Amino acid sequence: MDTLQEKYHQLQENLRSLESVAVAFSGGVDSTLLLRVAHDVLGDEAIAVTARSCSFPERELNEAKRFCVENGITQFLCDSEELNIEGFRQNPRNRCYLCKRELFQMIWTIARLRGFRAVVEGSNLDDEGDYRPGLIAVREMGVRSPLREAELNKAEIRELSRQLGLPTWNKQSFACLSSRFVYGETISEEKLRMVDRAEQLLLDLGFRQVRVRVHGTIARIEILPEEFEKLMAADVREKVYDTLKSLGFSYVALDLGGYRTGSMNETLSKGDQ
């Protein structure tokens, strides 16, 4: 497909052919576009299903709920507590698979009870270039990925979102807070709260794209390289350092590589992926 509009029309046709869909909706850039187009094409035959958990910040949940209310989209909330999944707390390399499999089981239950024919999720073409065990669960559970099927990448999704007037077109990328921990480190409610509060501080200070990665008691901050200078201003640096120390981190470090998706996967060998 040569043009963005061709891909957009293909996305519409892919969704129309499914007749009725339950959209796994987090309120992020990808799933917001997917839900909007699904609702445009299918009307009330498209619903949103959003999971609540301790790895999903309250701010993200509130944004997802607000979007559905403002756009007249029926939304179902389900409780998906990842920490109760056997083996999840130990943060194995297939952590995302364990989580996605349980999530899609719940979404399928909601969809089938209400007569919906398909479950769809918002992965895009760029997701195929990284270690994504959650995509295995997508295939196993018979979940469709209309954005990938239309060969849309992240930049194109943002541009389509801008053209459609979606508030998420320039929203920072987000992944569940459990992705902040080095593989093999135990995940707990307390550590998730530490990460959430640390990242909220950085967002409140005006940083556009943030991650606080956890390595034991070390907080490794990822921000955009062009914002390094802002973090190094004495008042900002001291506030970040003091706050993260008060949250329970022993050391606070800035990653000179800057923000990037999937940086925890850099510790994996090719054989692990």
C-alpha cells in the first residue's frame, strides 16, 4: 500500500468485515485510533474493554474513560490483576505473554456474552521489530490486529490521529508499569507505586516522554536527549533526586542513551527472543 489514505481505507474495510468488535482499549495512541475508526465504521457494534490493574496508572484509566464518554462509546471495565497470575511477580521473559493471555480471555468472555464476533487490539507494524511475547498470545487467542494488518506504523498512526482530531495524536507512548523492571526482578505493588509516582513527577515537571526503569534499588531515568539539559538544571535535578530517594530508591541515574522503547530487552540475547 503506497499512501496513508490507502492504509486508512484498508483499516476501515478490515474492521467493517468483522461486523462487530470488542476493542482492547488502554487510551494510548494506537488503541485510541483503533477504537475511533471501529466506532466510525461499526457504530454501536464496536465497544471498548479496558482493564484496571495496579500496573495501569489512574491517569491513564481516567483518560480512557473520558474518551469513551465524550465519543458516546460503550466501555466495559474489567479487573485484570497481573500480580495474581502464577509466575508473573517473578518477572520472567514471557511476562507480557502471561498478562495478555489472561486479558484476552476476559475480553473474549465479555465479547461472547454480548454477541460480539471479534476481539481486536492495537499493535502496529513497528511492534514486529522488537521482542513482543504478547503477540504470541494475540495469535493463540484468535485476536485480530487491524492496524498491523493495514501495515500502519507508529508515525502513520499519529498522523492519522492528528487528521481525525484525536487528542492522543501527540501523546507520549506508554506501556504498563510492569515493563519498567529488569527481567528476573520481583514485581510488587509497592515497587509499581514507586515507579508510577516517579514518572508522574517527571511528567508534572513537563518532560514529554519518560520511563523510570528499575534495577534493584537503582532508578534509571530515560527521557528524550533534547531534554537532558532541562533535567540538569540545579533545581530540577535536586527535586528529582530528592523525590526519588524519598520514594525508596537508593540511587538515581540518567540513561545517556535517552528514551527508547523496549530498552529492557537489550539485556536479552538473540536466543532469548
